[in-house]
Amino acid sequence: MLKIVVCVSGGGTNLQAILDAIDAGRITNTEILAVISNNPGAKALERARNHGICGICMSPKSYPDRETFNQAFTDKMIELAPDIVVLAGFLVRIPPRMVQVFSNRIVNIHPSLIPSFCGVGYYGLTVHEKALERGVKVTGATVHFVNEGMDEGPIIAQKPVLVEQGDTPELLQRRVMEQAEWILLPQAIDDIANGRLEIRDNQVYRR
Ligand code: GRF
């Protein structure tokens, strides 16, 4: 059984996609140990608790400085001891020590085709605003492992989504979620849980 902790910050629609996929048997061999949010008001926490899953709030704002938060957050994760950590719309930078301890065991979803529209400052609606500004005709989503860089770890899977005439950042964000994110992330978790992936030379391969 793959034990996972899901980290969230907001609406939690990606978390919901994971919960629904587990219920529907599209993700197998997987147990969610806990959901951690940096935001006490996150709807995602409510979704977790409605599902009988332990929802934990850990906000950098409740600690004297980032270093103390980083230590507490990493220690909490070590205590929970998941096989993998899933970042499902988590807006806090992962502490370097956590990246080391959980090397190639932290999975993130990003709402663009990396390496486009990613890196520092590219989160939330900004990603879609920049894609529209540039006039790309195809965008999408990427699931990747997390390393020390920003959106730079080995890519697990990507799914393209067409940009349409008249798109606003909000419309595009929704389409990327519906057509890519909510499909890709559950699939990646199921692939990991069932041993279908391996990492060689910093690249992800299917067995
Ligand atoms: C998603 O677009 C995800 O790719 C990004 O943040 C958003 C989170 O949405 N990292 P939700 O909280 O899962 O609804």
C-alpha cells in the first residue's frame, strides 16, 4: 500500500480528483495518511475532513521565521512517514532538507507544459495570463518530481490542452484543470503505487 500525504493551499480540486479516483478504483494500492494545508481556511481541508482524512494546518505565519517553519514542517513529514508527498496546489516552497529526505518522492502538479511558463512567480492565474499574453495555441499540465530547483525535477507526465479564441485566464485555468490536471495527477499516483515508473539518469521511464 502506497502511503501518501497531500499538501494543499486552496480549493483542493486536485485533492478531490485524487479522492474520487481512489473511491472509483482508478487509483489502487494507495492510502492518504493526512492532508496538510498552509491555509487554515482552505476548502481542501474541508474536503479531507469530509472524507474522514486527518487535516493538518501548518502555516509559516504561525512560526517566528521561515527556518523554524521549515524545520517543523520537515519534522512533521518525517513523523508521518509517507512513501510519497503529493503537492496538489501547494504554494509553499518545499524546505531543502525535506527535498533531500524525500528525494524523488515528492510529486508536484504544475498547470503548464514545463519548461514553459514555470519557475519563480509562475503560480495560480499568472501561469495562464502569461500563456495568453504570449499567444501560445497549446498549453497543458505537467506532473513532476520535486528537486532543489523550481519546477525543475524529472517529468512524470504531461498533457496538452488547446487554447481557444476568447479565452480568459480563468477559462483557460478551468480547462487545464478539467482536461489535464484532474486526470494526470491521479494517473501518476496510480502508476507510482503500482510500480510502473522508474527513474534513471534523472529521467522517468515506464517499466
Ligand atoms: C492548480 O492549478 C495546480 O496546478 C496549481 O494550483 C492549482 C490548485 O488548484 N499548482 P486546487 O487547489 O487543486 O483546486
